[in-house]
Amino acid sequence: MASSTRSIFALRAAPSPVIGRLIGVLSVAALILVWYLITLGAAESRVVSPAILPTPLEVGRRLLTLITGGSDAEGSTLALNIAASLKRVISGFFLAFIVGVPLGIIAGVSGPVRAALAPHALFMRNIPLAALIPLTMVSFGIDEQQKTMFIFLAVAPFLMGDAMVAIVRVPDKYVETAQTRGASTFQIITKVLIPLAMPAIYSSMRTLFGLAVGYIMLAELVNADLGLGHMLLVGQRRSDLPTIFATLVVIATLAFFVDKLLQLLQGKIFPYRPAED
Amino acid sequence: MVRHLNSSTGPVPETASTDSPQDEGPSPISPATVRELHENAPAADAAKPPVIEFRNVTKTYGDGYTAIENITFHVDDVAGKGEFVTLLGPSGCGKSTILRLIAGLTPQHPATSGEVLIVGKPVAGPGPDRGMVFQDYIAFDNRSVLDNVAFGLECQGVGTDERYERARKVIAQVGLNADRDAYKYPHQLSGGMRQRVAIAGTLILRPKIILMDEPFGALDPATRYRMQDLIVNLWRDLEATVFFVTHSVEEAVYLGDRTMIFSPGPGRLLQQLEVPPPDRPAKSMQREPGFLEVVYAIKDMVDKLESPLAKD
């Protein structure tokens, strides 16, 4: 009774889904309105110069052109650019998965392997992302292979670390229960530790894949003829602000839907553990 | 005062052992029926080693903490019948340490000194002959009830059809519905149901020894009574020796043939009592004045044994 009459301003109370969405939409509308007002009028009389910020209308029109299949200045459609970026992310991520997850599982299971890998993982995780660009360019050239390796090197150490932690965090009681039911060490690893760690490993993969979709832009600023990062670069070279802004909207939307898809798959792959947001 | 309990409780309750050989109705229970056991008596049959034997077992950890000190007891191997031993005592008295030493689980295993013998042989490590049920209802999250219960058989390489058939039988034995519950996942079950799954997963292997570490400690009272009845009924046709750790004197007295009382810091075995067997449903037997008298007598005894003045 008290809760049904509770004010939406009550401390830490979550608004109902409908009210919550409404507030979210209004908040975005307010931002666009402010954006509209500060870019209103002739170029010289605007609060913010058109060299810094395009109008929402310009960005919206460009976005529409991109989505409806209009090709950019170089004759590539948005779909082609998205596909190029995703292909690079997926190939690099797949490589990171087949190397990082098994290594992490072995490190989680075996204390000595964990101790041996710890310094390497620590080193790799502390290399700034941007520093991997020159490194991969020296070792792998400036073509597709370099972009795949860039994602691989950026993701694999984290994937390994998270897989290791997931294995280590499976409570002892599960292992002990399996032992008192006669499971061998190998059976404990394959039937208990890996299945029970998988949901946490998947969650980590979901987060890292989202980050990788962002990372690839960095690699695409160098010698790419397709990709969302390349679109940003072309926009920058031509001082085409509406294209840059529209591309940013596309990137954020893409990342959102990729995550939703991975979340949906999570519920399908692990029906025994409800997917967390 | 409590002599005629059996006549005053009316008709014999239905769970009062229809298959028990000495079924002459429930016997009266009073503190007089509690008998102290002494460890200096040699094993009944020298040719037949005890099921479980502790010889001066001490466990001290690397940091100098002593969990149990100089524990000695044995549980005889009686053909066709296992003994139900309950372990009672405050936190830190080493009850769980004893269970885990029997199970062969680290870091309690191996003991610092003394011997832990199972049917005459020292414990080498965990094995399916000594099943363990924990307090926090361990069921593998990724496995259905059926696959949880069949886990031990799966590890032995028993074929799918046979292990599922046997698992279904055990699922029914522990009071779950083999059709409705078999394909549920643990997160869809209540605490009591999950604990039934854990018990079934142990029972299916027909272990000689079952170790239960406060298995009902986190359950609500009504569920707890039901689970106690379940254990009593299952144990009757199991022929296994059960070691059951509990904080509850009522539970220890109700379930046990023998109750071991421990004191903390470091854990010592104070006394072993032979207590009346559970021949009536948990809820009604634990309300009988005679039963309560036994419980109060043991509570007083524990208080006295634990008070600093009583220590030498």
C-alpha cells in the first residue's frame, strides 16, 4: 500500500518501466532541443560555430541517406562498411577466444600455470591500446591481418584473465561434491569447472566484444578502404561534420544491438542461469 | 512421569517403521534410556575392523591453529545395519573437521597425527564410498535434476538408459516427482527440494558411509521435520553408517543411535551417548515430554561440560 502510493522522487526508488522510458525519451529530446537552439540561425550568428557542431537536421539527413543505402563519396554503402568492421572484429575475437579461453581455463585449474602466466598477463594488460597499432603494423603490415592481430592482442589477455578468474571462483563445495561422488580430476574439469564457469566467461566475452567493436575504429584510421573507422577518417579529411556525427550514431546503435543479440543468445545457451543485463 | 508415553500418543503413526524388525510400537523415552558409551572397550570382533575408526587424531594447521585434538572413537561394522551417529557441539569444535577427514577432503585431510581408518584402511583421499551432503544444497547449476542425481554413475561410465532409470528411482525415493521434477534445473527448486536432489545424488552410489554437514541447518522448521522423516525412512533400508553434524540437540537426539558431544578450542570429544532411535515421526516425537527431557538433560550436560569450572 505504501509502495503503491510512493512518490517517484522517493529515495533510490526505481520508476515504473513506462515512466522510466518516458523520462529517458524526454531527456534525449531535451538534449536535441538544446543542440537545435545552439546551432540555430545563420552561420555567423550561431552560439556554436558550424565548424564545430552541425545542426541536428544536417546529421539526421546524413544518417537517413546512409541508412537508405545511399553510397558515400567513395561509392560504399553503410552496410558494406559495417560488414567490414564486424568482419575484422569477429576474426580477431575468434582468434582471441580459441587462444585466451583455453589458456585461461588451464591457468584457472593449475596453480603453477597460473603463476607462470600471471606476469605475462599483467604486462599485456598494461600496454596502452593505442601502442598496439604501431606494434602490429611493424609485425603484420598495414592490411587486414594487422587489424585482426590488433583485436586479438587487445582482447586475448583480458579473455584469458577472465576465464581464469571464472574457473577459480567456482566454489570448492562443487568440486568436493564431485570428488565424493567419484569424479576423476579430468571429469571435475570437464563436467564441473568448465560448465559452471561458462556463464561468467560468456558474460566477459559479451563485454569484451562490445569493447572490440569500439577498438576496431582505431585500427581503421590507418590504411582501410572500408569500415566505420574509415568513414570517420574520410569525414575528418573532408571536414564533413554531419558524416562524422551520423557515423557516431551508427556506431553506438550497432554496439547496442550487438550486445542485445549476445544477451539473447546467453539466455538460449545457458537456460539454467538467467541472463543479467 | 514419562513411562507411558506410547499409550498416551494413541495409534502408532504411519511412518513408524512398517518394515522394522523389532516393531512392537514405540518404546518409552526418558533420560534413563540414554547410556554413556566408553571408548576403552575393544572392537566387538577383532577379525572385522570397524567401519570408521579414529585413533588419537589431531589436526593442527600451518598457522598453529588446532582444530581437533586427540580424537579417538570407533563405529563397529554390524552386518546389515549401519549406525546413525550425530555430532553435536558449538561452532569451532571440529565437527566438520571430523567429517572432512573421513571424506578425505583437503585441507583437513591428512591429519597431523593419529590415524583415520575406514574399514581398517587409512583414508587416502575422497571417494564414492563416502558420500557427502553439504549445508548449502550443492546441485550442479547446469544440470537438470536427473543429470545431477545421475552424476556419480555418469562418472563411472554407466550408460545413459541405465543411469537415468536408476536416477528416477532414487528421485522418487527422496520424495520428488520423477516425471515433473526430473527435468527442472536447480534454480527452479526450493532449498528443501535442492537438498533432496543432493541427497539423491549421494544415495544413488549406495555409499557405505554418508557424511552430512548440517544438511538441514538453513531450512525452515516445517521443512526440517519433513527432511528428518525422510532421512530416517531412507536410512532404514540403506545399511549405511551416517555421520550427521548438527547444531540442534533435538535433531541430534531424534536422528541418532549415538550422539557425540564435542567441546571447542581445540575440538575434543567429550562424551558419546547412546540415544533412543527415531521410531516416530519427527514432529510428534520431538514434542513428547520424555523426548524433551532427554534434550534438556543433554543441554545441561553440554553446558556443564563447557563451563570453565568443569574443566580440569
